[in-house]
Amino acid sequence: MKRIWAAVLYLATGLLTAIVSWLALGVFLLSVVVLPLLPVTAPYIRRIVELDRWRLARYNGVRLPSPPPLDGPWLHRAQRVLADPDSLRDGLWLITHALFGTAFGAVAIGITGSLAQQPFVLLTWWMIPGGNENSFGIRVDSWPEALLSVPIAIVLALIVTQLPRLADLDARWARKMLSPPKASLEKRLAEVVATRAAALQAHGAELRRIERNLHDGTQNKLVGVVMMLGIAERTLEQNPDNALQALLRAQDAAGDALEELRNVVRSIHPPVLEDLGLDGAIQALAARCPVPCVLTAEHLGRLPAAVEAAAYFAVAEALTNVAKHSGARHAWVSLGVNDDKLVVVVHDDGKGGADEKQGTGLEGIRGRVAALDGTAEVSSPEGGPTVLTVVLPVGK
């Protein structure tokens, strides 16, 4: 019985999404005719298709991988949509689901509703003047006609027991249509393997950097403090009048060592993230940027620490590039969470032409983001503008 009700619910919700698919299909076809609309409508169409992935996961527990979101500026989305096989798959799904989802959902609701009506007609026909009409258009105004509801209900109940087969058929078709092709899965697996290797390499490089900074910077300064304190001790014994100067030099050296240690800690996980959250920390970055920078951010709440750190360092590096290389007069940063993904966009009106191979830090951003299974894409044609789009899963 539980499986029957799950099938009825799956097919009934399929009818709802099929109705939405009819509307989305009209918008999709209009966008194909009027191409400038396609980058605008494609992200919303993808969200509609994502409802059917969620519905399928609720029914059979199989969560199909979602394609990356179509976010970012209009030009970036236009380039993605026109070369994106996922958008074609979205369109094909809208067509097939609008047809079969409507038919399967109507059958499930119609048969289940008719079955529920039979006992109602049997027990209440005599209470309604002129009798009652059942779902098959038969006017019931006598007991012999009312008793026909019993065999009808039996036949309908037998048909209802077959609804799980219909739901399974629809689910198999949905899984076939919405699953990425094998080549895409193999590519994704290769990306995951490469990302894992890059993450391990980046982790090792980060540990070596911290060790080098502690050894070459903080440790040397602390050794200097110890030596100065030793000199101050001997001076105090031999010439007390000069001991104060030696202690002041040791105090200054200790302050430098403390500042060095703070810089190392800040490079691991900036304390400002703990104090202000990601939006507040990036607001502080925007305020310190030499180029006038405007931040647009919804209230993000607290995100995983690794995600916040990656987004913070990406924006910090991007704003540093804006200040040093872009020649921009204005910069913009936007933050938002969409479909359990943090989307960060840094946009400037500079001269463009950013090149990852020229030591601009873009490769480091991409590696840090890829380690969290995120993406970082840069659009920087000659003459500008430069747009960095970072997408990070937040795992909510």
C-alpha cells in the first residue's frame, strides 16, 4: 500500500511539474527564436528541470547529478548556454515531460479519484434528490445501480495496484533523460581525481609555506628577542644605565615577531571571518580597495569555514588584481547563495586582458576553489570588462 501511495504522489506531482513544463516550454521556444532572451530564461528553466530531479530522488532515492548553475553576468551566461549540452537536455526534457507527465499524472489522479468516489456514491446516493452521478456519468438513483459501484471499485482497485509500474516506467525514462551522458560522467570523474590531486598538492604547498614563514620569519625574530634579552641581562649587570635601551630594543623585536605570527595565522584563516562573517569580511576588503568598490550581498548566514575562507581569499586576490593590473575606475562584488551554492562575482570596468599565466593569482584562485569542488571562471577580453565568477557548494 505504501508503494502505491508513493507512486500516486510521484505521478500527481509529475502532473504539476508537467503543467509548469508546458509554460516553460513556451518560454524556451520563444527564447530560441529571440536569442538574447535565452541567457535570461535558461537559469530559470534549469531550476524547473531541477524540480523533477528532486521529485525522482524522493521517489526512488536516486539523486542525479545536477549540471552547474547558469549564473554570472549576461555575457557569461550567453557563452555558456550556446555551448552547453545540458541546456539542450533541459529543452528535450520539457517536451517529453510535458506530454507524458500530463498523461501519466491525469491517469493516476483520475483512477484514484474514481476509486475514492465509489463508496461515497454507494452510501450517499439516496440522500441527494434525483440521485448522484458517478465518475463514469452513470446516474445512480436506485440500489441496483448503486451496487454497481462495488464491481467498479474492484476493477479500479486492481488498476490502482498497477500504478507503481507506471511510476517506475516514468522514473526510468526520467533517469535516462536527466542523467548526464557517460562521456560527461567520465570527464567529471577525471575532474574529481585531478581536483583531489590538486587539493593534496595545494595542502602540501600551504603547509610548506606556513613552515617556511614560521622558520624564516617568526622563528628568526624570536631568536633575536632571546639574544637581545640576553644582551640586556648582561648590560644590566655591567652598566645598568644602558639596560633600558637594550630592553626597549627587545620589546620592539618581540612586537615584530608577534605581528609576523599574526600575519601567518591570518593567512590560514582570517579572524575577520569569525568576527564579521563572509559578507562583513568582504565588505572590509571592499572598503580597503584602492579602486572604489561596491558590494552587493544578501544575508548569507554562517557558511562552512572552508567555503568562507576560499571565497574570502578569491575576492581578496581579485581585488588586488583590480588595483594592480586592471586600470579600472570602479569594481563590483556580488555574493549570493543559489541552490545550495555560493556564487561570488567580481566585476571591474578595466582594460581586461587578464592572463592566468602572467602571475596574476588567477591560477591560485582556481586551485583553491577546485579543492572544494567549486568552479572559477574568468572572462577578460581585451578592452574589458573583467568578470571573475566563483561557484562553491555550501553543503547545506
